[in-house]
Amino acid sequence: AAAVIQGIADGCEQAGAALVGGETAEMPGMYPAGEYDLAGFAVGAVEKSKILTGQSVKPGDVVLGLASSGVHSNGFSLVRKCIERAGGALPATLDGKPFKQAIMEPTRLYVKNVLAALAAHPHAADAAAPGGIKALAHITGGGLLENIPRVLPEGTAAHLKKGSWPQTELFAWLQKTAGIDDVEMNRTFNNGIGMVVVVDAAHAEATAATLRAAGEQVYTIGAIAARGDGAAVVVA
């Protein structure tokens, strides 16, 4: 229990959040001995004028991807199936880390670095020369294919260039072991990109430089285009 609380406290510190308390409900009739359910949530506040709605996103905007630290917190049902399927034939290492560490690497928290980038490159839709960061998509459950569309206005699509960011040994092993195609991989896992930043083309390089200076691995992974009858996210 102490290790769990310490992990939560570390995460709050990384995100600049206050850990204000918690509650333990003992329900012996619901949970067998040794089992528990842990849930938490965060509450944030933002000035209405600074909310990123994504409505100003337009064709020509650049899509930046911030590297993930691994699987993060999504897709573990399939991860467990892969481990079960592999049996004793698990790789010793993935991406230079012991297998267990690679699989269980904590989720990277982007909060402080992204907030710094937003402060340095704000988007003002009513300015004479609007630019800066227009939208953010945290790549969680649903992967790239289901999270990016949530920040795109009607009539636009994100065209991502396959191979524009490194494929890690971790995700290559998961795909091979699970026997799934690229589309399903991009719908199940973050595939190496944990956060997507949509930015005005004129500010893309400066925004990427700010994020890199803060310690992020940043890749230009695509651009926004007009959407016809195709998908909202195309990886090709």
C-alpha cells in the first residue's frame, strides 16, 4: 500500500497537482482477500478564453507527436494475452530494458512540458496573425485512430506518415505476437506516440524546439488535410 501511495504522490508531483486526500472503503463481501480496486481522478481549471476546442484547426496545420514511454495504461488485456501466448519464450530485453521493465514502464506525464509550450506558443484565434498550438490529443484507449478525431473540427482529417517516428521493439513484439495488422495496432496502442500536438505550420518548428528543450522526444508525424469520404485519421 505504501508503494502505491508513493507512486500516486510521485505522479502528482510530476503533474504539478495536489494530492488532497482519499478514502478506503472496506467491502469484504465484494472483494476476496488480497484483491482491491483502485480509482482516482484529477480536477483542473482553465480560463474560458484559453480552452483549446480544436475548432480553429485547418488544413495545412502540422501534427507533432511526443514519444510515449511504452504501453502507458492502455491495451493491457492484449499485453497479457501476448505474454500468455509467448509462454516461456519471452524476450530478455526490449529497447535496451529488461522485458518486465519495458512492459511495466510508468506512463509518461506531459503536463508541465505541454503547459510550458502552451505558454510560449499560445493560439489566439482572434489575433491578426493567429498561430501557435491549436489542439492536443492524449493518446489513450483507442490509440491514434480514435483519440485524434476528438480534437478535429468537421471536414478535417489528420494524415499521419508511417515511419515518421521510430517503431520500438516493444510494439513490434506486441504486434508480431498478437498477430494483428497496423490498423488494429493504431486502434489498440499508442504505438510510440503518447501525445499529439496540432500547431500552425508557421510555429511548428519553434513549438517542437520548445518541447525538445524541455526533454520531450518530438516528431513531425503528419499534417491536417481536408476530409472527403475517408477516415478522420489516415496512417500511410
